[in-house]
Amino acid sequence: MLIVQKYGGTSVANVERIKAVAERVVKTAKEGHKVAVVVSAMAGETDKLINLAHQVSSAPREREMDLMLSSGERVTCALTAIAIEELGHKAMAFTGRQMGIITDDVHTKAKIEKIAGERAKKALDEGYIIVVAGFQGITEKEDVTTLGRGGSDLSAVAIASALNADLCEIYTDVDGVYTTDPNIVPEARKLDKISYEEMLELASLGAKVLQTRSVEFAMKYEVPVVVRSSFNDNPGTLVTKEDKDMEKVIVSGVAYDKNQAKITVMGVPDKPGIAARLFKGIADAGIVVDIIVQNVSSDGKAADISFTVPKTDAKKALKMTETIAKELGAKGVDIREDIAKISIVGVGMRTHSGVASQMFETLAKHGVNILMISTSEIKVSCIIDAKYTELAVRVLHDAFGLAQG
Ligand code: ADP
Ligand code: ASP
Ligand code: MG
């Protein structure tokens, strides 16, 4: 088999961990498999680099940011290859560029366009274990790009697809995908398997165990992904196509996201074209709006429009909104950053009713006020006060019977 193994930040956090990774990789190779390894930067390294840049400038140039950020993964990929050689196995390290990972030029969140990888393929055929620096690529113009936070997951899935690998293993610091973040709810249960769609919802709703775009990619190209721990040999979670068994479970998981801000435009004249003007301005600024709620006052003359954006874009969105609000003759603009999005996810919701109301009742019973609601076929999300995040996750996890049996 050809196996891609991706090791996240905590799995390569120091020299001891890198040596342990090298041992696992060599063991896999000795079982007769070809192995392509993808590594993240050491835990905390990417944050440290971002922080450095912000000490120099409040708005560092993204092209230069990417060049700097790519260095964290370069270090671990070279070190891992050295550690593998030390164990007596042939290994060769590749940067994103050397792997031929071509992306678009949207710095700090580039999209992979193609992976050439001829040299790496040759090395694999010659019996080398290849070790690729995750999170990075290169544009046609040869500028270094990065793939968004958590982007090494995407590197791994895309490389697995390009190499036509039999399996893509994502090694992390938990045993697999759980019914909710096991670091918040110790009773959370590990799932043996989960559908691509559910995993995609969980990831995009805040479960950072897999990067959202990596799941999108895996689903599109049907890459079999297993999430496992690099700290033990426990079986992990298979992310795969939906099957009949999965529909029996109504709610598979609970996710939370504290990286949200809510902006409200108050007293906007209620007439056609207002929402279009507001959201076009925000979209043009490259900001993705998530939940939108509009209330018209009882006399029908004015409306309040509330929407959520990622906290990282909040300042930019607020400025933009204030300008447009003035132009539209609105009464004012308000922002709240102390909010969180709590979501329940499950393909079983397609065929069961009453799931949303059970969620609302559970939150109400525990005194958690709902600020906004959004639903789709397989998820329900509520915006709540951030201070109730952990409580809400725990009581919903309990209410939907997700705890260990
Ligand atoms: P890595 O550095 O290996 O990429 P991450 O920190 O990005 O690891 O992702 C692993 C973390 O994801 C876990 O430590 C856990 O806190 C968090 N997490 C959130 N939701 C879930 C979930 N449903 N199942 C498992 N882990 C989850
Ligand atoms: N090092 C990058 C990050 O911290 C990419 C990754 O870990 O996947 O976001
Ligand atoms: Mg990650």
C-alpha cells in the first residue's frame, strides 16, 4: 500500500516527539508499505511567527508573512527526514515547492491548483520515505503561499490524492473524531466512522480536528482519511462515504466556535436593496458572512440587520459596515465579540423532526439565551453568549445521548 501519514504540531513538538514519529514511519515502511509523510510546524511555532510579524507591523504584508510562516514546516520536515535516516531508512525531505504544490496567489489562504510531484514519486519508487513540509505551496510566479491555519491537513489529503495513495492517516493528539471536543467534555465518545458531510459540517462549525478544506477535498476526490493519535496505537476514526448505519444516529456531534463576532445595523429604512448594498460591500472586502437575521419593527418602517463574521475580520467588517450604514441612513452600528456558535450535526436529521426544538428546549432549561439561529439539512446552529459555551456543549451532548455508553 501507499500510505500518507500527516503529523500535527503536538506530534512533532520537540526532538523526542520527532524521533517517535520517525519510528512509527519506519515501522510502517518495514511492514511493506510506501510512506509519504507530511508534517506541521512544531506546536506553537506558527503562532510565534505571526506574533513576531505583528510586533513589526500592525498589518504585515501577506506575501512576506507566507514566506516566513512556511519556515516552521521546513524545520520539522528536514528534522523528521534526518531522524528517519538515523534509524537506518532512506528518507528525503521536500518543501512545498520541491513537491511541486502549485497554488493560486491568495496569500495566507491559498488554494491548491495542482501537485506535480515527479521528483517525490521517483524517490518513493526508489525506496525513499518522503517527508513533505505541510501548509505551503508556490504560485506560478514562484511566490511562497500558505494554505490557511491547520492547512497541513489539506497538504496531506491533496498529496494522498495526487499520489493515488490507498490511505491518508492524520495523526494528532486525540484518538480520533469524537462526539464533541474531548478536551471540553471528557465523556465524549470516539466515533469509529463518520461521513464526509458530517465531518465537513463539524469542521466548518469549529471542530478543528480536521481543517475544513481538507475535508472538502477528501470528499470531492473520495480520499479515505483516518484520524488517529500519534501517542498510542488505538484505532482511529474513518472519514468515509455516508452509509445506512449512519442515518440511524440523529445527532453525531456537537461543535463550538468562539471565533465569531456579531454586528448589528440598527434602524435601517425598510426598502428594497438595503441588504444587497450592505452585504455586497462586505463581500467585496473579502469577508465571509455566516448567519444573517433581519427584524422589521412593528410599524414596518425600519429594520435591524444582524450578521456574524469571523472575529479576525471583525474590525475590517465593522469599519465597512459603519460607512455603508451612514450612507443608508441607519441609526447606528453595534458589535459584540463575546459570542459563540454552538452547533449540532447529524445526517439523521434529514429524516427526523423535532431536533431543533429539542436543542432550543435544552438551552432554555439551562438558562442559555439564543441570540441567532441558523439551520441546514444536517445541522442546527445557535449564537449564544460566549460565557455559556462549555455549559451549552455539555448539556447538548448529554441531551442527545452522545456520552459513552
Ligand atoms: P494538530 O496539531 O495535530 O493538527 P489540532 O489541535 O489542529 O491538532 O486538532 C486536534 C484538536 O481538535 C484536539 O486536541 C481537540 O481539542 C480538538 N477537537 C475539537 N473538536 C473535536 C472533536 N469533535 N473530536 C476530536 N477532537 C476535537
Ligand atoms: N502550522 C500551521 C498552523 O499552525 C499548519 C498546521 O499546523 O496544519 O496553522
Ligand atoms: Mg490541526
